[in-house]
Amino acid sequence: MRGAVMYGPGDVRVEEREEPRLVEATDAIIRVSAACVCGSDLWPYRGVEKLGWPVPMGHEYVGIVEEVGAEVETIKPGQFVVGSFWGSDNTCEICRAGYQSACVNRVAMGSLGAQAERLRIPFADGTLVATPEIPPNDLIPSLLAASDVLGTGWFGAVAAEAGPGKTVAVVGDGAVGLLAVLAAKQLGAERVIAMSRRVIAMSRHESRQRLAREFGATEIVEERGDDGVERIKELTDGLGAHSVVEAVGTQESMLQAIHATQPGGHVGFVGVAHSVELPAMDLFWGLVHLHGGPAPVRRFLPELVELIWNRQIDPGKVFDLELPLDDAAAGYEAMDERRAIKALLRP
Ligand SMILES: [Zn+2]
């Protein structure tokens, strides 16, 4: 089968890879309908993160189940499925608490390489959520978004306690940040009529700003760092936002998020932190709650799939480039140069 493999920074090739096979009785094999390039794939692409090259790439996927192991009970061949970027049993104590991304048996789907024609899914019953039927083609991008970027943005918003009456600021205008805007809006509108709730997206790019507004942003702050913090304070009577989602993972963005949060407020951080060191005095005097990490997407998947299936949300809009799998390298390049927000790959 064909699959994307990274050989080093800036070097992605699509080549013949070994066909995946059932290894455990709890596995499934899916035919990948669509996969994509993640912002986190850009860290090794840019040489910031060293991997043991060459490595298969990709951890976001939707597809059709071809085969299941003897112990798989709920997932059936022929179903269309969405799964998280962590394989998880969904039965251990950590999973039952809603933290499937820290499952005691978790498997990083990235290690199996989802940018490929076929994919082995560990713990199929725990990892996958089936759609009610085979989806129409136009729903596939949104369902694929649920696999990571939507689920991650959603977790960021939940961790930041976005909700009715809250002013939510989102740091980062990548796909995750944009979908955290969507999540923040949904989390409020879902419960009560919004009061003075405001969603502020921090963005420098016009097409991203347009999408942020479409997803529910009421204001755009263009400044970064301390200036960005100042702007948020100006917009919030000098207090800071109740909820801030951090969706970048740098020193500047983390401090921006913490400093833009009002005392007693919540920071949900979902950008993969690289070389970030937080000054303890800032944390001490900030009086903010910090919660984040690799998103337990599986916790939210049933709800997200339903919202997408009923066309209540359209997170697939973050894909502004679609390529055949064989052109995966062009997708990495476009995202690296910020010409594309997110590239969808069709095997
Ligand atoms: Zn578990």
C-alpha cells in the first residue's frame, strides 16, 4: 500500500509500505477514506523535533472498516468510522474518567502512520466511533476534523471552562485555534442564551480571521505577546478573559495565555509545548487554573460526530487544501509556509 514517510526535516515521501495486518484480537483494519497533515507534524518537518527517521506519518483518519479481530464486539466491517489520534481501550480507570489520551494501554496512532491507504486500529471498540451510515462525501472533511483538530480545540475550550456568560480568548489561529473558537461558541449557545459572552480570536491572517468570525469570533486581536495581553485587558475592563485557550505551544503563546486570563480564570492549553518554561512567580500571582495536554478526543467524539452528522457544525472548513495522498509532500510544504491552514489527503 502507499503511505507517507518522513525521512528528515523537509523530506516527506509517499512510497510502498507494508500492508497492515491484525496483530491483536482487539484490532481492526480500516481503508482510509481521508487523512491529513497536522500542525504537530510540522515540528519534525521543521527540524524542531527529532524523530528516528524514516518514520511513517499521520495520526488523523476516517475510513471504512475492512476487517476486525476476534474480540472486537461493537465495530463491524463495512462501517464508516472516526477515531482519535490515540488508540485507547476506553475501559480502564483513566479512560472512564474521560482521559483516554492517557489510557493505561494507549497507542500513539502516529506510530502506525495514518497518511496511508490502510491503517491498523488498536482497541477498535475503544478507539473508534461509527457514523450512523456511510456519510455523503461533503461530510468527510468535518468528520476527519473530529479525529484531532476539532476534538483538540474542543478540549481546549472545555479545559478553559468556556460557557455561558464567559469571555473566551483563543491564542493561535491554526486549525486547532480556529476550532476552539467554534467550540467556545457551541459550548455557550448550547446551554443558555449568551449574555455578555465574547469570543476573541488572536490572529494575523485575513483568511484565518474570516474563518474565525464564521466560527463565532466576535472580535479579533492582532497583537501578540505582551501587546496581545494588553488588548485583551482593554477589551475586558482591565481584568483579562475568563477563559483562554492556548493552541500554539511556544513560550510566548503560553505566557500570553496565562497573562491574558483574569484571576480565578482558566487556561486550556492544547498546543504541544516545545521548550516552554513557566516562571513560577507568574503562576503564583496569576491565580489562574491551568489544564491541558494531549486532548482526550475520544471523550468528545460521539457528541462531535452527532453535531457534524446533523450539520450543526462545519469544522471541515479548516481544510483549505485537498490533495491526493501521493502529493502529501506538497501539503506539508503549503502548511509550513502558512499558505494553507490544513491539508486533506485522499488515498
Ligand atoms: Zn484506557
